[in-house]
Amino acid sequence: MRFKDFAGLPMIEVVAINIDGAPVILVEGMWVDGRYDKNIRIDRDTHFSDAGADNRHAHVYGRTNRSDALVAVRLSGQASHGQKGILHKKDAEALLARGFSIPDDHIIEWFELPLDPDVELLLEFM
């Protein structure tokens, strides 16, 4: 088939792969609208259905560039993938509507702490 021959065929909605003799459903990212049409992709840390805990994170893109996310944020509101920044109000609202905890100031941060086995540290963010 040529590429144009695929137009009009039904979309594949579920993909199962065989891992060690057992089928596992593959779950891909979901595109949602923020300040632009479909500029936010919500993913899970693993794309397999039996991943367990809710480990969603979102990649927020600009208007046209889908190769580099402006901000990546975990469900908890912390930065993901080392990408921090300020969310646009409409992007923050879209994530809040999907259960993300977004700070009131829309600033997504992350902290890198030095590893020292002799130091115990407890941080609480309010």
C-alpha cells in the first residue's frame, strides 16, 4: 500500500504486545488543548497498562514546535525531565482539570540536592 491508501482506514485504538507470553496493553500519550490546540501531551512513566500507581506527567509545548517541551510537569506539580518553567494560565487550567496539582503561581520547579549518606533531609513544601 502507498501512504495515501491508509486514509480512511479505521484508527487503531488498542495495541497489545506479548511480554513473556502474556499480552500487555500499550498506552500512549493523550494530546489535550491548553493555550493552543493539542499543545499538551499527558504520558505515563511507562506505557504499559499494568504500571500500577498513577505516574502521569505532562509535556507542555508551544504553538508549533513539538520536538522540545517548554515545561514537563508531574501529576504532583513538580518538574519532570529536568524541565522547569512557568505555565501559561490556560495550560495550567487544562492540567488542573485533569487532576494535576499546579501551584497557584504556575511555577514548575525542581531541586537537585547533593548526595551525602551522612545527611538526612526532610523537605515539606506548602
